[in-house]
Amino acid sequence: MLRSQLIGVLGGRDFNELQTPEGRKSLANDMLTTVNSALEQEGEPPLLAVLFRNFVVQ
């Protein structure tokens, strides 16, 4: 379920947007919201942050 939802978040992003730090921060925030929503439905504790160690856009 998480994989599918995250693919949807990633697939909806524009290449140029992801080239900026602000765009990547926005993506991380949207990913965090998506994951925490799914975890809440399962009764699991939320994540605190999303960290990109490497970010490659093709």
C-alpha cells in the first residue's frame, strides 16, 4: 500500500521542480503526509521526517 501511494506522489512531480531544494523539500513533506496517513489507518505510530541521502532524477 505504501509503495503504491508513494509512486503516485513521485509520479505527479515535475522534473524541473525536483531540481530545486524547495521542490525536494515539498516532495519530502508530501511523502511524509502520505506515509503517516497510511500508518494512521493501520494504527501505527507516525514518522517524524523523510530524509533523502541521494536524489537522482532521470
